[in-house]
Amino acid sequence: MNRKGRFKYYKTLFACFALLHIAGTMYAKKARVLFIGNSYTHVNNLPQIVVDIAASTGDTLVYEMSAPGGATFRGHYMNPATIAKIQAGGWDYVVLQEQSLEPARAPAYIDAWVYPFAKHLVDLVKLYNPCAETIFYMTWGRKNGYAFFCPQPIGWNHYCTYLSMDNKIRERYMLMADNNNATVSPVGAVWRYIRNNYPGIELYDADESHPSPAGSYAAACSFYTAIFKKPADSFNYNFSAFAGVQ
């Protein structure tokens, strides 16, 4: 084969590889997902929104959820119902969401009550679901910070504003994912982008903590991309609980 022929051959080969890559990212997929969290997960039925988004693209998501209100990683580790769902096996992904205030607490507290139990849960997931990927659900700072903790001694002042609280939560979730060889669904980062660029979209419920329908939809978009590895603009889903978000 001469030089010109080799060039044409490699050009065709690279084109074929590119087409295979595109096809591989766009074909319909099925995923079994266990959501472990609390009200930030079950309010507005976040997993079902992800199911509906996936269905709009031909993908399939089958899920179960353990999300009692206010549950922490420690609480889940001591909850037989949560442990039984992990031990059932067969999950492709297991989502872990800590109670909303816990990731921003003082270092001594988080070292004793958050990080160890995150690891315990991840280790259980690996034991009973060796092929599963653990996804940490990065939550968000409260709309105007958390005033009750704001006047506390040094180590708590990041609760005083949304931005400082959100920064700390993001930092802690990224660290937990890194330390446990896991990934992150960066919901908090998505919320911050929307807050900065689309301030007319109300992400928060009236309590300035829980997600509104729009907030849960934004979270679901993040989870869809994290689970199915497809861009958020690849689906055409009309979540009719609110208008003007898509």
C-alpha cells in the first residue's frame, strides 16, 4: 500500500472508530439504581423524575429507595432496611446522600460521624455489588445559609451564607468521593449555576432548604448524565410541574 493509500485507509479507520464511539454513547441503556438518602431524595420523588427522563430517550432506570426524613450516613449504616437493600445485590449504581447539614459541620465532628460512615456504606456496596459504581449526591447550601449555626464558634462560620455553606458542602463531597474511589452527581454545582444564570427559577421550597419541583428536576438532570453518561440536552422531557425551566 502506497503512502496515499495508507492515509486513506487510516482516515477511513478513524472515521469508523468515531462512529462507533458516537453509537456507543447514544444507544439505549438500562440501569438498576439504589438511592440512599433522606427528604432531599424523596421530596418530589427525585428517582421517578430520573426514570421519566431516561424513558424519554429510550433508556430504562429501575430503582429502589431508602430515604427516611433526616437520615444520616450513620443512621443508614444502622438501619436494617437500608442494609438489606444493599445486600440484595444486583445494583449498577448506589447513590449516597448525607443529611443536608452534616457535610458542613466542624472538622472534628465530620471526622467522627460523617467520613467513617460514608466509607462503611461504600465498603458494603463493594462487598455485595462488586460491579456497582457509588455516586455521592452533592447537595447544596441553604438559600440564605443556616442562621442557627452561624453564631457558633470558629469552624462553623461557613453556615452564615449560602455561598460559604455551599462551598464547604462541595469540598466535603468531592473529598468523600476521592477517598472512596467513587463519583459525584454535582447537583449543588448545577444549582449554583442556575442561581447565578437563571435567578428567576426558584430551586427552593418555601423552607429555603428542600427542593422545589424545579430543584428536583435540576437534580434529576444531573443524575441522568451521571448514570447514563449522556448529555442533559440529549433528552426531550417535559416535566409539567413547572414551566420555563427546560
